[in-house]
Amino acid sequence: MIVAFSVAPSGEPSDPTVSRSADTDSGGVHDAVAAAVRVVRDSGLPNRTSSMFTEIEGDWDEVMDVVKRATEEAGRYGSRVSLVLKADVRPGHTGEIDGKIDRVEAELSDQRSTS
């Protein structure tokens, strides 16, 4: 499965040991997002981060465990966390985090060459 998720803490940090960036008052959550992405990258599962979401690929239990731990890590930076999650559950398929993009790019390339 592939899961795309984003986390955004709000409120005062629940962990007094974390320091917030100076621009936190302007809505910045990059410190918390970086901490969550670090959990994802340390998992060893295929992943990709964009400006809005982090995608991770693996089986149900391992992906959801990483999402949970990443959410908990972001939670250190606020008293609550908003989690947005979208999943593509397709048993028996792996390598789709890149495969989906490769197929779209190939189609776009084919369309350019026939124009």
C-alpha cells in the first residue's frame, strides 16, 4: 500500500524539550514536519516528501506504524495534531511509489512524440 499523509501540530508544545522556530507564530510547522519526516526516512521504507504530503510504501502494519510514530513525533511540537491521510491499498503490488509516476511520465512522453 501507499499512504500519503501530512501532519500539522497546533497549540503549545507538549514536550518542553523541543524548541520552536521563530516563525512558528506565523503558522510555520516545518520543525515538526521535519521531525515527522525523519521518522519516515529512518523507517527504511520507500518514501517521498513533497511540499504538501509525505508518501510511504509498505504493508499495512508497517506503514501505519510509521504514520503513528511520525504523528506522535509531530505531537511533541503542539498540544494537538491534525493528520490527513490518503491510502492506495493494492495487495500484491510493490514498487508503486515510483511505478505510478513512471507510467504517467511514459504516457506524457508518448503523447509528445505523437503530437
